[in-house]
Amino acid sequence: MQTASPTLDLVQDYYGRQLQGTADLKTSACCDASAVPDWLKPLLARIHPEVLSRYYGCGLVTPPLLEGCRVLDLGCGSGRDVYALAQLVGATGEVVGVDMTDEQLAVARAWQGHHAQVFGYDNVRFLHGYIERLDELGLEPASFDVIVSNCVVNLSPDKDAVLAGVQRLLKPGGEFYFSDVYADRRVPAAVKADPVLYGECLGGALYWNDFIRLAQRHGFADPRLVEDRPLAVTDPALAARVGNLRFFSATYRLFKLDALESACEDYGQAVIYKGTIPQHAGRFVLDKHHDIQTGKVFPVCGNTWHMLKGTRFAPHFEFIGKFDTHYGIFEGCGTSLPFAGATGSDAGGACATGACC
């Protein structure tokens, strides 16, 4: 299989040959600074050290309620997230990892038998391919419950093709849950052309509002921001080349739901979380602005109602209200820069993504 562009050649070289481990990274973009929840630590402890040492992600892509699900990992690298997810989906689920870098896939495949022995089942597959060409991999349309990606979409030269492929492969009600890097403005050409900045996940980062438009263009009407953190460029020479650009690592979830509207509309609805999702007995966090405590009536917009009612989360909620009365826009919806640590006139506001409630 031939590479699709010089950009992909650059990325393959950077991750396949130049980087030998996480210590070789020059910024905090492609590393996991998130606090690992206690329930996830035992899963990571069962993953082989060589797989962990070649990890270059920017967040955790382990959404809840995955048992029995079919999951696709875009840009799986050495397989850290695949092997974590394999334990969450269990023996009745499956995790498929896709990556274009032979060196990374070699590490992932070398330890597949080891992990099958540790877990007691073998429920993973690794495919060589490009996330812009998912239709070439023989994967059935509408066949995945969840698709994840960890600091990879920014590296793609054709993000439209990536989102189109995700939309095609997700089941109705399925979810794209992924961490990536975003900028507070459009990245200038000089930064995009810098091979190190591109390899470090900064040169290809989308302006956050362009990402929202991209997602909506491909049928994901209401992207939801789950968590985020500002990134630091610690190398002085690279920091000088970046200038005033600010970068953020952020985790979004996109639901494949035809019923979603382009804004958060108020229909007087509410939900009650039953506390029945494993590891989330006291509360369920849908996104940065929806921390739903168990047993409490929680007012929601129509979009949030659909995200819970039309997905794998439905059995864990009680649903109040219908769509027969419209009360206008849900209070607090805005379009400000959504990430934490932002300063200036574009910071603040209640909205997570340009659509919130």
C-alpha cells in the first residue's frame, strides 16, 4: 500500500523511526497528562511495558459502558489503548486497531499472544491502513458501536475523509470518542510546514471552531467537549516558532444520531440517572457541562435527551418529557472558546462546543 501524501510520509518517519519512546517527545502535546482514574490503573498494569513505552497519545479514550461492544481505534500505534479497551469490551466484544506505521504495528502484534494469555481471551485485530481510507480495509458499514482515536486526527492531511469514514462505520446511535489537539486560531502555513511541530501534533491541529464545522458537515450536529487541558511547548526553539498560538488537548464525543439539532433547544425535558453504569455509581459525566448525579432530576436540552435515549446509555436513565412543546434556546448556550485556561476576550461562556445545555 502506498502512502497518500508527503505529510503521511513525514508522520510515518517521525513515529516509526525518529521516536523510540515517550521521552523523545519535545512538547506535552502527545503525552497523557490526564489523571488516570483508579479503576483504569489495573487495566494499564496488565499491558506489556514495551507497548506502554511506545505510547504517544494525548488523553484517555476509554468511555464507559463498553462491555460487549465492537470498537475501532484509529491510529492505534503500539496498541496501548487497544489492549485497555479489550479488557473493557470483554470476551464478547472486539477491538480493531488501524495504523499506517509498520514499526508501531510490529510492537502491537508482537505482544498479542501475551495479552491473550493475560486476559484469558483474544478479541483484538490490527490492520495496516490509513484512517483517511477506511473503506479500503474491508470493514462493514454501520458495524461499530464506538470509534476512538488518541492524538491522531490532527496528523491527518485529509480530516474530511476521516470524519466521513467514521460516520460510515458507526452504527446508528454509535459514538466517536477521541482525544486530539486544537488551536485557539487557524495555524499559519509556516507552523504547518515545520516537520517537528507537525510530528509533535501541533502543525496539523485544527482551529477549534473549524473542527465544530467539520463535525457538523459530516452529520455530527452537536459535538460535546468532555475534558481539556492547555499544552506547553517546552523546547525554546519550538516555542519561538509557535509564537502566540495556544494549543489544547481535548476529548470530544460525537454521536451518530439523526435527531440532533444544530443548537440546544429547550423542550422542558429532564433525565434521572439510575447509578447503574459500572464504575460510575454516584454520577455520570456526559461531557464538561453535564455532570449528572444519581437520583437527581437533571434538566436537559433536546439534544442531550437524544444522546442518552438513543444510545447504549438509555437503560441507565429515566426520561421525563416529550417534544410537543418548545421553549426556545436552552439557557446558557454560546460560542466562546471552550477550553480551560483560556484568557482574553474569547474566553469564558457556558458552552462546551458551540452547543450546550
